[in-house]
Amino acid sequence: MDKDLICFDLDNTLISSNKAHVMAFELAFKKNNLKKINAKKIEPLLNGRHAHDIVKMLFPKLRSDAINNVVNDHHHFLRLTAKHARQIGHADKTLRLLRKKYKIALVSNCIHKEINFLLKSANIRRNAFDYIIGKEDVEHSKPYPDEIFKAEHLSHIKAKFMVGDSVYDIMAAKKAKVGAISVLTGLAKIKEILKYKPDFIANDVNELPRMLLR
């Protein structure tokens, strides 16, 4: 039986990782002698945004080279803070069930080193995915559709769905002309998600086998 392709976001879709990212940013800010930012101010900015954008929003006067240093330090410190990442429900089991019908691609705005740290800490094996695409694999990451296109290129299959928690995932899905499935485990409010008109909404990824394996 030929399989369809389904693409998954990582952060707040398959794993809860806000604490890991916030702590990594806090350590990076401290190393670069920047003022301390309250975690409650950092966390809302994680809603699908790239690390560079988050640093720019918090420190708008920072030069581009200084921003790059902070982002690189965030990547480095995530090695330590990734231990706080947890899979959402039984996401690993959900992926195993879906692989009966689908090829599975992980498409993340994280770089591969971060993906590896987070998956390991959340007890999700890399071989749960047929393809893993990170930020450095494409010219433009989500909300651009490049990561989905990369998964399609590697698999030689047109993606059927993009699953994610942020509006960036919906935007990427629409641009790639694939179905958008939004999960409500991220920071985006339901009203915000509905504005972007996903094709389906699930409380979390663990509802997908019931939805997609009929």
C-alpha cells in the first residue's frame, strides 16, 4: 500500500519545550551581559517565532552580529536545558500508529542539534520519523513552505497534512497547498488559529489516529 506523507512541527506539537527554550535564552542573555528578562515576558514570544526574531523583539537596539551571538549561545545552552522537554501525552505511540498509513516528516524551525537534544529528552526516537528537516536545511523556514517542500522532495510524495500548534504552521501549509491540522497545545489562542482557517483542529496530536486512520 502506498503511503501518504504527513508533516509535523516539533515544539508544542509533539513536545512541551517552552521551559527549555526560556531557560536557554536566559543563560544566553546572561552570557552576553544583557539585562535580565522575566521568563513570563520571554515565553509568549515562543509562539512559532525564530530565535533571531525573539532576540530582536526583546533587544531592538542590538546589532545583528550581537543577535547572532545570542542565538548561537541559545543553541549551545539548549544542550543543558532540553532536559525539561516532555512529549505531549503519548506522542511517540501516536507516531507509531500513524506510520502504518503515513510517511512521517518532522519539519522544525529548530536546527538539527536542538532537535536531537529535545527529542532525546522527550523520549521520542529519531527513527520515529522517515525524514527530519531543520532550519539549516532550507533557505526560508516556516511560515514559508520550504520545509514542507523539502520533505516532499525527499519522499517523492505530495504531503497530505501539516500538523502544528502555531499560525506559522497553518501559513506554511496553505502556501504548500496541503491540509492544515492545528493542535491546541501551543501558545496560540483558538481565536487566533481560527483566523487562519486550518482544515482541522485537534486538542492534541494524540487525537490524530482516531481522525486519520479510519
